Amino acid sequence: MSQKPAFLPSLSANRPVTATMLLAAIILVGIIAYFRIPLEMFPSGFENPRLWVWVPYPNANPQEVEEQIARPIEEEVSTISGIKSVETHSSSSGCWCGLEFAGGTDMTIAYDQLRDRMERARANLPDDLERYYLRKSGNDNIPVLFLSVNFPEGLEDSYFLADYYLKRPIERIDGVANVEIWGADEKSIQIMVDQDKVRAHNINLFQVINNLRNDNFGISSGWVYEGDKKFVLRSLAKFKDLDQIRNLPINANNLTVGDIASVEYDVPERDWTQRVNGKPGILLGVFQESLANTVNVSRAIQEMLDQEINSRPQLKGAVSTIFFSQGKMIEKAIDNLRDTALWGGVFAVLILLFFLRDLRMTTIMMLSIPLSVLIALCGIYFIGWTLNLFTMMGLMISVGMVVDNGIVVLENIYERRNKGEDRHSASIWGASEVNLAIIMATLTTICVFVPMLLIDDSDGGLKFYLQRIGLPVIFALAGSLFVALVLIPLATTRIRKGGDVNQDSKLIGKGQAFYRRSLGWSLKHRFEVMAIILMFIAITGAAMQNGPQSGDEGGGISDINLIFDLAGNYTQEEIDDYMGAVEDTLFANATRYKLRALDTGYRKTFGRIRVFLEDPEDDQWYEIAGTGLLSLIGLHDDNDMPKDSIIADIKRRMPTKPGIKMRTSWRSGDTDEGGSVSIFLYGDDTGKLTELAAEVERRMELLEGVISVETDQEIGTDEVKISMDREIVTRNGINPTEVASSLMYAVRGFNLPRYQATDRDVQVLVQLQEKDRQNLNQLKNMTFFSSSGQPVPLSALASFTMEKGFGEIHRRDGKTYMRVRAQTTSEDMQNIARQIDAFMEDFPMPVGYDWQKGNSFRDLDDLGAAFKVSILLALVFVYLVMAILFESLVYPLSVIISIPLAFFGAFMALAITQTGLGLMAIIGIIILIGVVVNNGIILVDMINRKRAEGFSRTDAIMEAGRNRFRPILMTTFTTIGGLIPMAIGTAELFTGLPYYPMGRAIIGGMLTSAMLTLVVVPVFYTLLDDLSVWLSRFFGIIAAKTRSKGAAIQ
């Protein structure tokens, strides 16, 4: 017996009121924290090392966008400190630029630098470029609500209705940051020039548009002093109404704008068509403030939408469709996690009741679960975190683990009472005796999360999210330690009237007898046991060498993206008809696909339909288990079509049309992979890349598990290249810039300074009227004026050639690239990577061209490296803690042997259940390191104490095994019981990352650890003990001989 009892057990037994008040305070503060912790889907605070720039430049040529916008931007932003990669996409609608930074970069500074570089680049960008948009990447930039609104047909200004009656009221809701509108064109002032009138009046179109640019302005002109007052000067020449524009003189003959052009306030020409469920509609994305409660914000928005649409006469007939609501997803995830945790708690309690066979003590042990969780909630609240999918997953993991310390304390108290010790003394000294052991056992479990916090991944995301999983577990385990040393001694001094303890069931008694026989045999056949264990270790090592098989495990993503490459020779009406036919096909199979909604958008060369499916039902774990058993014996017929079958069926039923190609995927997001595996081809010539991509596409179609392959190159339109004859242009005294600018003004249009109406700023566009830009002959007849004032047609100044253009031009780090993507049903990414390496090994790449696998493979390699480093660091930290406990460098090795045995069980469980080795399974395996050594620590600690009491080594092992058999089984099966619903259920993150691989890995490892640790740890303990004795004797003999030789010399 130690000289002084531990503080907490002594306090609990001697000052019961104080201990009770401490527990009551924990309950009170925990409940307050629970109701005050903000709820959100993803944890806020992560600075994704990516920034985006969007530069809208409609009706442009992709090559023009690349040369005039993409390259200047690339040149400027490449000087930002910490830049890792720059990617641009040039299309007919503008330029998208993505920047990736090195991990650890301060993204606030990077954002400011990007804004500075964009302002520098603006001097080299086209003059008519109005604005650009910068955006950070992060969880705060995911819409909290994504919805559509269908307005009745015939409305001319749906954008204004959405902006004034929906966007603005939503933005007034507390917690909403901003609302974005897509798919609707804002009405604008359109100055449509009549080319015949321009030609008849010998008007210089270039000069007219420049005059319009200069006649609508408002600029600061400095300030003046009048007495002792200072007045700011502002020069205004703004148009007040449309008549002022129409009556603006354009030459000395009093010819006005209205004489050569129509000036109307109208919806611009349709470039992009947006439909929702087959009817015209617009999309709204609602973004929340970072500290807002997502659930409350989502509810408030939905209530406001219902109220506005039902009460506003201007919105009569409007119908809203919510595609995505973070609030509902959070509530669904919370319900799922809550049910999983509750069922896990029920299993843990039933297992405790089976072993303890006493309802009152089982109730006391059961209380350690909510008390530990409340302590964890206090920790989460006071460090300023939120309750989200990741912190809740950490709490769910800890449900079955928080009773372990209490079990060890309770068993030791009972052991002392069985020997005749009174309740009060047994409670204090029983808890004090194992105080250090359970502290160190808890620390070993906590230690495994330290490597997770030190992972050096490429963007810091993995580390950030693992922290959100790991820290709640640490809080809960620390809380369970406090509860075990306070609640259990407090309870055992009062609720038991006698000194007897309920006897074990016959099943446990038979198991213990079998264990004693097995342990006795193993101690007599140590080398045979060691050979078997080494075989298990070799199998485990081979499995670990393969590394992760998948970056994620798929999951229930409830939407499918259909991408259409449309030949540019179809009219708008023909494209309307085709996309309508696609929608009709999907609606005709809505029941089979469980179709919820369609979001359709398209332009002349590109179309997209996002197919939203019904969310999968959240079946309880027992329903899933029952369905699995019925399917196994052939009595269950699953009518639900999986995603790959739906995609295959859609492809089979799609209407065909020459020149139209459909691509598919079933995920969307910010990544360049989009849930697929990719190959990137790099080179200078986009045409050559297209040829190479066709061959790569053919080879990828042969890969195992591939259901579709496509390139992401949008079909381009036919282009007319206008080459000016400089000699003729110079001879006529015409400025080539004037010719190029006039063509741009006439065909693309030019945005003049915005017109200020009473309630809004209105865009002003000047352009040739639509009938004057229908064919090439009209373009050739455009008139320019020589230095002598003679009109010269464009056909006399330039030559015209027809070429095939590209829909998009992609560049990364200054190189043009093309991507080939394959959708696959296989989870074994390592196997796919090997197949790609094999068929690309003999692929003939021209000089100056290169290829590489997509980022999903890079991320998989990073995950594998992080996995191995995390395991190594976890082993080191666990060894350090055990060395401190045992005050030995040798005895911790006897416990470490239980870790590869647990790994063997984890890999076997994953193999039997056909579960891929992905991120969640890896987290489970790392957690195993800290969990499975607890049993070995308690066992070896008891062996050492028995030997200190005078037992022989073999007797100490047999006695320690007898004493620790039941608590080891109890801690193992309560942990397993808490994880059963997770391992069977379908709970998952929003990203489609399910939890079950983690539960299966931990359960498999715990089972093999429980079965083998009780035997293997004692065997290795004796081997290491013998080795220690032999080494001591060996070095003692050497030292003795050295001393003898020294004495002889003297």
C-alpha cells in the first residue's frame, strides 16, 4: 500500500459533498455550453491555401482571352510570395484564374497581394473590361443555402424581382453575409447602331463610341475655399434619362445618337439559358457570416422565402426549389450521429450490465458517458470551436472509450473488498493503486492524436480537420479520467452495503478457465507463440506496404452532372429543342432515378444539367444489418439504382444528335478532379494536345472499373481570322487600333459608364444591331475613313480566313494542358495508378510534351506518407509514456507487441467487409495504437506489482492474468459496443466520406488485441525479462573481467 493515497479518490471519499458539487457544476456548465455552442456543417477558421479570380469578358474568343487577359494575369500574380501553382481557364465568357499557395501561407496577406497584382495587371487588360472578382476558398465560401426560383412566363425583369424582393430581404437577415444571383440577365440600356445609317451619314463609329464614353462621367475635381469653409468640387455629366442619350449630338450637323441607333431599356440578347425543372428560372446562393449559427440562419431564410413569395403580389406565381441547405444537412447529420452515439451507449451499458450483474453499479458506470461528453463540450465551448460534423465525430468515437478508466478503478476496488477491506478504505486505496496506471493509459490514447496534429500535408487541410476530430476525444478521455477517480470512489463508498461482489457468469468463468490453460501453455511454448506472432506481423507489414487504396470512400453524393459539348453550327432554337428533349427523357424516368430536381444551363457550344436525386434514407444500423442479412440469403431485392447504373442508363437513353457529346460525373466542388481520376497532358499546341488526348481516352476506357472517359475540352466554334494588310492600312492613313476597336465595338459590344437610375445603376451597352452582324459579308462592308475622308470597306483593308476555334484553353504554371478524366467505380486507387503507369509507359509523347497523373493520386501519396509518419510518431510517443510508467526501457516493448496484432485485426476486418483503406480507416488504425496498449499497460503494471509483493514471475503473470481478465474484456467490448452502430450504419460527412471504415478498423483491431494481448504480452514480457537478465549478467561478467585484469596489471 502506498504511503499516501491519490488526491482525487481521497477527496471523493472523505468529502462527498464537495465531490458531488464538482460533478453538479460539470453538468450545469456542460448543459449551458451545449445550448450556446454554434452549430455549423464544417468547422470555420480553415484558411484554404487557394484563391480565385474571375474576369468576365463575354462574347470573346478564347485565344483572345488567353492573350489579352490570362497571360498578363499569370505574369503579375506569379510574383506573389508563397505561390505554388497558377492555373487559368480561358473561354468565350471570360478568364478564370486559380492560385494555390504553400501550406502555412497567411491567406489574408496573400489576398491583399493578389488584389494589388490585379490592379497592376489592369493597365494591360482590355479597356472595356469592367470589373473582376476575387474569392477566397474555404468553408465560409460554401453557400449555406442554394435555391432556384421559377417566375411565371412573360416577366421581363426577373433579375430585378429576385434582387429587390428576395436578395435584399435575405441579406437583411441576421447572420447572412451576401446573396449571389445566377442565370438571370439584368435589364440594361442598349444602344443598337444601324450600320446602314452609319454608312449613309459617313459616321466614324469609333469616334461616336469614344464620345459616348466621355459624355457620361462624374469625377472629383479637387476643392476650393470660400472664407473659412472648404468645398469639394465634383464635375458631373451624367445622363439623366434615355432621351438625353438619344438627343446627344455626334457631329457638327446636329446628327444625334437617335438618328443612327435605337436606345432602349430592355433585357440583353440571350447568351446563357437557365432553366429549373424545365422552366425558366434563376439561381440564388446565400452565404452566411462566419460566426452565425447555420441552422438558425437556414430556418430564417426558408421562413422569409415562404413569407415573401406568398405575400408579395409582384412574386405571384413564383415557385422556389431548395437544392441544398446546410441547416437541414446539419440537423440530419446531428440526428444520425446522435442516434449512432445513443445506440453505442446502449450497447456499452448492456455489456457493462452483463459483466457487473448489478443494476446500481451499471447505472453509475453509465453516468460516466454523459459526464465525460459534457466535459468535452465544455472544452469545445471555451476554446471557441463549434459543434460540427468533425467535432461530433470525435465525440461519437469517445462514447465507448470513456468507461474504460472507470472499469479498471471499479474492478480494483472490488478486488480489495473481496479480500475483506472495508468500503471506505477499498474505495480510496483501490483507486489510488491504479491511479498512475490509468493516467498513463489515458495519456497513451491521447498521444496518438499528437501526430495527427503534426501532420505536414500539402495544404494544411488534413491537419486542420484531424484536430477537430482529435481534440474532442482528448477532452472526453481527460474527463473520463476525472470521473473515474471522483465518481466511482464516491459511489462505491455508499451504494454497496456488504463486502461481497457478484460472481461472474458461467460463460465468463469458463472463458477465464480456458484463458488460464492457454496462458500456462503459452508460457511453456514461448518460441512457438513467437513464431506465430511474427507471421501475423509479416502479414500486417505487407498490407501496410500497399498504402492507402482510396482518398475517400465514395459515399452518397445526391447529384449527377451531365456536361454537353455542343457543335457550334446549331441554331439557338435547335439547342433549345435538344436540351428540352434531354430534360423530357430524365423526367420520364424520374421515378426510377428518384429524381428530385433538374438545374439546366446552356449556351451555343456548352450545356450542363445538374440532376438532383432524392437524398438516401437514413436507415438505422439495425435496419441496415437486417437488410444485409436478407440480401446474403437472397431474400431482399434492392430496387434502388446505384449511381453508376443511373449514369449508364442515362447514357443509353440520351437523344443523339451529330456533333453533340455528353460527359458525366457525380460530384461537384472546387477540386480539379471532380470525383474522378485524371491524366494531364502538357504542351504548347492545343490542337496537338487534342490528338494526344483522344488516344489517352481510348486507353483509359480499357481500365478496370471505368464507366466513362472524356476530355474536358469544350467544343469550339468556327472562327474568322481577320488579317489586316498593314501596307494598305498605312497608305490610307487609317489607324489599325481604330479598326480593331471598331470591330470589337460593333460585334462584341462595348460597355459604357453605368447609367444611374433612382433605385439602381444600369449597364449601358453600345453595339451593332443584331440584324447587322449575322454574316461575314456584313462585317466586310463595315466602313472606315481614310486620311482624305474617303470611306474604305473592311474587305479592302484585310483578308479573311476560316478556322476551327477552341471552346476553352487551359494553362497551368505557364503551360497549356488538356485533361482526360475517367469515372470509375473502383475504390482501389493504387491499382488504377499502376494501370495508368503501365499504359502510359509506352505512350509516344512528342518532344516538348509531358503528362502527369491528377491531383487525386498526389493526394493519395501524401496521405500514405502522412499515414506512415503518424504511425511512427504515435509509436514513439506511446513508448515514451510507457517507459515513464514502468521506469524501464525494456518492459514497454512487451506492450508494444500488441499494436501490430491490432493492425492485423484491423486489416482483416477491412478485407472481410470489403472496405477500402481510406482516410477514415487510417484514422481508426492510428487511434488503435493508443487504445490497444491500455490493456497491456494495466496487465504489465499488475505483473510488476505482484512481483514486488513477492510472487515469482510465473505466479505473478498467472495472478495478474486472472485479475485483469475481466476488466480487459469489459473495456474491449464496451469500446466495441460503442462502435457497432458506426461500423454498420451509413453516417457520413457531407463530402460523401462515411464513418464506417473507421469503426470497422477499430473493432477488428480491438478483437484481435483482446484475444491475443492476454497471452502474447505475458510471453514477450518473459522473453524480454530473460533478455534483460542475460544482458545484465553478460555485461556484469565483462565488467568483472575488466576489473580482474586491472588488478593483475597493478
